[in-house]
Amino acid sequence: MASAKFTGDSHGIPRTVLRYIAGEFLLSLGISFLFFFVVFFVNQILLLAEDILAKNAPLAQTLLLLLYSLPSVVAIAFPFSALAGALMTSARMNTDNEILAFSSLGISPKALYAPFLILGLAVSFLSFAANDYFLPRGARSFKKVYADLVQASASIELAPYSIKRYKDLVVVTGGKKGEEIGNILLFEESKDSDQAFISAAEASLSIDDENSGAIIAMSDILEHRIKDNEKGFIVSQAESLLYRFTLKEPMVGYTSSGPYEMSARELSIAIDRKRENLQRRIDDAQRQLSSARSELLSQYSNASSAPELITQGEAGEKASELAIVRSMASLEQASTLRPSDRSLQLYELEYSKKFAIPAAGFFFSLLAFPLGLGTKRSGRTAGFGIALILSTLYWGLLFAGQTLGLRSQVSPSIAMWAPNALVLCTAVLLWLLRKRGKRRIL
């Protein structure tokens, strides 16, 4: 009687089998997660290294920056770990003939499919939590620490009695006057504009809100600008001046406010607001077009029916023609207006990523189990190798989708969900091939 629940075509699975599969899956998932975590974390370190080392960041700030960048690493590592974990588990079970043993006990591969899907769904929820809750908070904290780092770095570089070059700008500083720098000289060396130098009695430094530029507030200004075309120069005086120059390019996604540091709910609100603004612009463009068309029709009507043109002669005809030409130009200009909002596309793309990347963990589980049943050798090793290949392909598709979503008219939702749709279609195809008796997929 005890073995009755193992027989027949029932889709029920004994708890011991569920615990066994879950244990195998979680073990493989943990190993895979460590691998992908290290890979993406090292990549993050390399991205930060040059920028942090250039600013001589203290160890404490460096560790904080790495800590706040962890949510992005975890969010992307989870889905690929689900793929590798499911593939390693199913491949090992198939290689050790455990799938066959379960089938002999009345537990079909379709029934064994359920634990993989449940665990894959759990991984997707964890990835979404990291992507939607921890990542925005980590990005905002990263931004704050990075801003402090840029502020400290810039104030050190603007030291007394120093000469510093920032692209086309050379800054020469004098002695320190309390909290400010005195006797500062700024030399502009741009080839596209007039050469100039600016002197000031006192100056102080601050960083703009985007953390990408420095602002030097100066007082008692004297500017000497050389005019190349006129072979002369201009001398100007001012009581105060704010001079802004660009620092090193900001780190995209961290140093500027944007969709990257928003949750899905915040993104949805921002997208609705941007869509409303864009729709108002489109409506305005339509009104301008209708107004220009009506004006042109009115000019044609006046030209053909106004009796005063007959008395005015040639001058009246020319005035009428000129009015028509102007109306046609206005109509042509209005017809070329195509209001668009590139930032809206960027926000929609980020919103789709919030769901598409975490959902990949579930779709990978759909694919991994039937794919693992086709392996005949090496077990976990073969599963992990296949997972690396598929992860690389998926990453390439994800990058291509993101590029299309930004640079073309392809819908951001379609661009970001297309890789998952491809994974789903492949999983369905594998099950159809297996159902037809083609068991050796690989």
C-alpha cells in the first residue's frame, strides 16, 4: 500500500522526492550563483577601478561604492544561476538514470518538471526584489558617496600654488585665503573659440548637481580675450563670475538622476507623466498644422475672390503671392513637426527590464529541464557548460534588444521581452521533439 502513491499516471510527487530535487537544485543554484556573482562583481570592480583610483578614494569610500553596487550584480546573477542550476540538476539526474528510476515508480518527467518551475519562479521573485527594491536604493546611495568623492577629489586638485589641466582649460592657483583660493588664473585653449584668460582675486569650488562638472565662483574678475579674426583683443571687468567646466565623464546610471534608480511603481508614474506631456506636444503640433492649412486656404480664397486686388494692380498681386508663400512655408514647417521624447523611450525600456530580466529565471527553468534530459554524459559539468553558452547568447540578445529599444522604433517591451519569448519557444520545441520520441536532443 505504501508504494501505491508511486504508481499510475498521477502527477503527485512524494515529499521526499520534492525535497531531494529541491536540495539538488539549490546546491547547483548556489554553486552557479557564486560563479556568476564573482564574474559580474569583478566586472563591476574593473568598471570602477580607473575612476576610483584616479580620485585617490579612501578605502572606506571604495568599499561603500562596491557595497552599493552589489544589488545590480545580484539582480543579473540570479537568472543565469537559475539556468545553470536547473541544467546541472536535470543533466546529472538524467546521466545517473534517476529520471528513468522515477519513471519506473510512476513519476513521469512532466511531474518532475513542477519543482523546477516552482524554484525558477522563486528565483525570479528574488531577482525582482533585488532589481526593484535594493537596486534603486543602492544606486541612490552610490550616487551620494560618489558625489562626496568627486567633491573631495576636486577640492584636492584645486590646491594652493598649483597648475592643473582640465581638457582645454588650465587653472593656476595662488595662495589660500581662508576657505577660498586667491589670485586664480584660467587659461582657455579651445581651438573652436577665441582664446582667453581670466584672472580673479578670490575663488571657491563647488560641484554641480549632476556631479559631472565643477563650478568656480570668482570675484573681482578681469578677462582678456583674443580675437583671431579681428586681430585684436577685448578686456572685460566684472565683480563676480561663475565658471563651469566639465570634469571626467560621469558614470552612466550612477551619477545622474534617472530611471535606473527608480522602482517599478516610480517608473510607471514617471512614464504616465511623460506620455501626457508628449501627447500635449502632439496635440499642439496637430493644431499648428490645422491652423497653417486653414491659413493657406484662406489666402488662396482671398487671392481669387478679393475685388480690391484688381484695383491695386501688380502690387496687390505680389502682396497676395507673398502671403501665400509664407502660408505654404508655415504649412511645410508644421507638417514636418514630429514630437518625440527620447527619455520616454529610455524610461519604458528600464521599466520593461525591471520585469523581463527577473522573469528570465522562470523561463530558463522552463528550458533547462527538457534540455538537461537530452544530455547523456558528464552530468553537472555538461549542464554547466551548456548554461555558459546559453547565458552568453542570452546576454547578447539582451544587449541587442536594449540597443534596438533605444535607437529604433521597436517597442521597448518587445525589445526586452523578445529573448524570453525565444527561450519559451525553444522549451516548447524541445518538449514537442521529446513527445515525438526524439529523446536525444544533444
